Amino acid sequence: GQSLEQPSEVTAVEGAIVQINCTYQTSGFYGLSWYQQHDGGAPTFLSYNALDGLEETGRFSSFLSRSDSYGYLLLQELQMKDSASYFCAVKGFQKLVFGTGTRLLVSP
Amino acid sequence: DADVTQTPRNRITKTGKRIMLECSQTKGHDRMYWYRQDPGLGLRLIYYSFDVKDINKGEISDGYSVSRQAQAKFSLSLESAIPNQTALYFCATSDSAGSGELFFGEGSRLTVL
């Protein structure tokens, strides 16, 4: 089976940098994805790491260490619109299994 | 128009009723999924399908059934709805390239009284 752990809530101020960690246990691992979901909306894809290292997309970066079964999402220059829930998800053999999500609250 | 369309968007029903949630997509993807979202529990996979002849159970398939009527259509049924099936349901699609990217519909909020 698969299990993922991520913090339930993180708070930060505008302009700051925040890191959301995700640890996982899985019997089959192909990669780690990150999704953003605003209240009342659908999850939207942010990034996917299949290999170790850092992937950067604008203000967002995602990191993976397969040997440590660990990844994180780094959000820089936080904006109010970044307030949302963030989910890590493990890609196994045929499916994507999601963590329970981290609610990010950005304050002025 | 949305690439992944779910109907209905909201539905209130009573215990014991049969409910069908429908999903259609214009992305041309082979793979389709149904997830359920509950507060604090994230997204849990109910069923998934990799083509019209392929149906697979996910983590929480009990009490649900699905039908893949065409490449573009994947419906979820609750044969006899119960209150603990009250949740937000998402349909999603992906291509077969294995990029880890799912494209979600806007969700169907189901309330079972």
C-alpha cells in the first residue's frame, strides 16, 4: 500500500518563502506530484518529480529524494492568491495516491 | 468549455436512492478516474479506467460502480446512497505518458440525507 504524510496547515506572510514537506511509504514508486486546490475549486497540477533533485517553475519549486522517500514544494515570493490547499501525490504503477493536504494561509 | 465536465454539479438525495454522476472529457485521454474528497482526508481513488474495456477498483470502491461508455465518458453510480457517501466527487483524466498530471473536472457535490 501507500501512505503519505504532510503537515495539515502552514501559515506565512506575503513575500515570504514557505516549504511544504511530504514523506511517503509505497510499494511501488514512479514519481511525486504536487497539486494546488483553492476553496471550492478543482485540484490543479503544479509539478512532477520522477528523478531526484529540484524542479523549478516560476515561483514554485519541487524537490525529490527517492532514497529518503521525501519531497517538498517550495513557494517563493508568496502572494495572497497562494492561499490554498496543497497536495502531494505518489504515482504508483497505475494510479496516483494523494496525501491529505496542507492548507497554506498567507497573511498580509 | 471545460475539458473535463461533470454533471450534476450539486445533488441532494435521500438514503436508498440510486445516483449517477457523469463525466465527459474532450482531452482525448484514455485514462479516467473517479476520486472522492472529504475534509481532512484528501482525495481517495474510487475507480479508474485505462480504456473502454478496462475498469479497476481503487482504494474505496465499496458501494460504488462505474461504467466507461466511451473513451470520453466515465460515469459513477451509487446503487443505494447512504449518508456517509456525502462528499465532493471529482472526475479526472490523464494521458498514458505517465507524467503524473491529472486534469480534474469541477467536482460534483453530493449530499445524502
